[in-house]
Amino acid sequence: MNTQIKVFNIIACLSAFFIPFGSGIELVFSSSKLFIIFAGLLILNWLIVEKNKFVAYNNYFNLFLIFVAMHTLITYTVYVPEEFELFSTTYSRTSDAPHGIMVLRFLFFVLYGYALSAHIKNPVQISQIAKSFGLGLIFAIYFGDAGVMSGVSWVRQIGGFSDPNHFGLTAVAAILLSGYSLNIDSTLYSKVINLMILASGIFGTVTSGSRGAILALVVAILFLICRVSNIRMVSKIIFLSVLFAIITNFMLPDSYKEMLAARVSYERVSEDKGSERLDIWEEYLSNLWDYSLLGTGLHRSPEVIKGSSSFQGVFTHNDYLASFAEFGVFGFLLFVLGLIKMGMGFFNKEKDTQIKVADALILSLYVSWIMCCFFVNTFNLRTTWLILGIVSAYKQIRKKNHCMVSKSTKIQGGGVGYSYK
């Protein structure tokens, strides 16, 4: 491995480490900006050095992103140029930022996803990035914030984020990626780090109080069990899930237990309709067809319900609904087709247990994000493009048959290794 590759491996890992850092973590300076620095360096490497820049994502997803870019350019240069603001000091949440900032943020994250997927050439790099991301989450949990939600006395962990639902999705991603790293690297230090990340990720998911994230984690674990037919491995997954659930319940402060019990109770869910999500979706669907052809434009979905007396300025809390509202029926179809195509390549038959488990874990990571998209707007979330970058890169590795388990080959430092052809 030459020096340049080693340097950008470190940069990729540092970018992943700082993904969970947001407005909730302020050190000597705004530490959330460190992600921009390392992600920017990775993007420059992608632009200058990488030859195959767009091979990771499938054609439908590439077309969707091209469509979004063109649609956004026309929207903010022809229809509403006055809304493309870049400077404001009046917003406290990312979703309330000026349209110009949100557009540039989205573009930067898309480029980061491309750069990350192009940089990853083997499973060991994914393991390294997974551990870095997980360690960043641990740092965010213990140095970030626990916010008190307005109107109630519940305490919900938000880590480095301004939204506990975004924090919950990040914690779920860290759990599944640490499981992947645990599967391919059996060195002692790696086991210790990944088990720490697993425990912290479960703690973060539960204390976020995000019902969507908790549901996504449960579905991902069930999906993982169904995909892994090896009895011994299934037993390990069930044992670890039960063990960490017991430990989390034992160590969880009473305030979090009360919050969680209240939020997942049937009476509570029926009463608040998923924090009014059902009412919001109904409001959007009743007005959506007026924008079905052209859409409203990136980060402009609240235009659909601008006449609402209850939900003015409220976003969809659903990526599928947002893609329809913002980009019209054509953008929505490209988005859905891209997602379907991205998940299809994982259904190849594989006899080797280790590769089968790795496939299942990466697919479960993807499934967990798909689930969260029903309850949260994730397009402008860093974690989304880390997930899509890793999933797409892993598919390319498997497609090119780069990953072949060899029991006689060891990862540097020990453990089960991979040879690359």
C-alpha cells in the first residue's frame, strides 16, 4: 500500500469519525466543521485521482442525483432565485437553515458519498471506517448533549445532533457497522473496540427515544437472522442482542426508562399519531397532486402545505413523500428505482458463512436506513451518505469478486483475512 493510499485511508476514517459531531458538541471551536475539512479532502482526491468516479451507484440512482441537480439549478435560478440565501443568523436547527445553505449542504454530502464509495476498495477499509464512525459516536454520546424536548419533561439523548431522530439513525448505523467489523476482523483490540461501539450504539438508540430508529434496529436484526442460515451464527446474534438488551436495561437511568415506556406505549402512539406524522402526511397527500409533475424544488416541500392552518413550514418527515413533493413524479420514480436496484445485488447465493454474514450485515444496514426514511428526512444528514457510500462500495467489491475468504491469509495484526484479486 503506497503512502498516498495510506494518507487518504486516514482521511476517510477521520471524516467518518466526525460525522456524529454536530451543534451538540462544542469544544474549543465548532468541532462539527472538522467533518467538512476531511470530507473536502476526500472529495478533492476523488475529483483529481480516482478514475472510476461514478461506478459505485447504480444507473437509476445516478440519474436521480443528476435529475435533482438539474431540477435544483432551474428552481433556484429561474423560478425562485430570491430564496437562494446563504447567510442567516436566525435559525437554530439545520432544517430551518436558508435554502442556499441546504442546497450546498446536500450537494457536498452527495459528493462525499461518491468520494467515499470510490475510495473504498476492500472490506478491510470498510472495517476501519466503521470503527472510526463508531468511536465518533461514543465521543458524541459522552461529550454531546441530552436535550429536554419542548412541552414535556422527557430527556432524550441527541449526542452531536439537533434532532434525536437523526442521532438514533446514526446509532443504529454504528451498531450494524460494528457488527460487520466484528465479523471480518477477529483481533483482540478490534473485538474490544467493536463491542464498546455495539454497547454504546444500543444505549444511544434507546436513549434517543426515536421510535423510528428503534423499529429500524429491530427490523434489521430480524432481517439479519433470516438472511443468515447458519445456526451457530444465528445463535450468536440472538445471544448478543439479548445480552446487550439486558445490560442496557440494567444501566439505563430511570428518566430514560420512563421516557421510553411512555413513547412506545400504544396509548401514546395512538394519541399523538407518531408525533403528528400521520396528520402531516395526510395534509401533504391532500395537496400533493398540485405539484406532482414539477415538484416544489429541493428543501421546498413545505410549499405543498403552505395553506395549512396547523402545519405551515413543517417538513414531510418522510423521504419518499419528500422526493415526490420536491421533485415530482419523475424524480420520485427514479429515487425508488434507484433504491430497489441498490438492494437487489445482495441476493446472490453464497456458501461461505463469513461472506454470507458480511453480506447480511451490509444489507441490514441498508434496510435500517430504508426504514428510517419512512419517519425522518435524511437527505441532508451526513450518516445517510456514509451508509449509501459503504453499501455501494461493498456491492462493487462483491460484484468484481475482489473479496475471497482465505483462512490462511491474515489481516495485518491478526484475525481472519481477505485476499484480493
